[in-house]
Amino acid sequence: MSNDAQSTRTPTQQDLEQWVLTTCRDLGLAVENADDDFFEAGGNSLTAIRLIAQADEAFGEDALSPDDLFARGAVRDVAASILQKIQG
């Protein structure tokens, strides 16, 4: 999601799920839907750092914390964590 799109509206849960799916796929993970788990799809500490860094870049600093990702790794839950952080 570009900064321009972010500045005009807050992304929805569905927008964020799609962002997480696309980003995970770009990182080489085998995710297919919002129920898939980041770690079960092949995620590890290195890909976690990369996902967190991309979330920070796309949605602002601390958009996705390591604690949130490790506690709830399903794509749907990761998106919900980001949404909660960006909504304040």
C-alpha cells in the first residue's frame, strides 16, 4: 500500500489481509488465504524481520510488533494487529 493511499483512507481488514498475503508470497512463503499461518507456511525469524520491516515502511513505525506476529501468526490475525496499530 503506498503512502499516498494510506494518507487518503485507512485500509480495511480485507485490504490488509491482501497486503499480508502478497508480502508473504514475495518473501517466498506458501500462503494461499487469510487462514494460513505465517510460520506454518515457512516463515522463520529472518522472514519475520523482513515482514515487520515492510509493515513499518508501508504503515508506519511499529505497525507490526514481533510479539504480535509470534503470538498470532495467521494472516488474518497479522492484518488485524496492523489495523489495530494504525487506527490508534
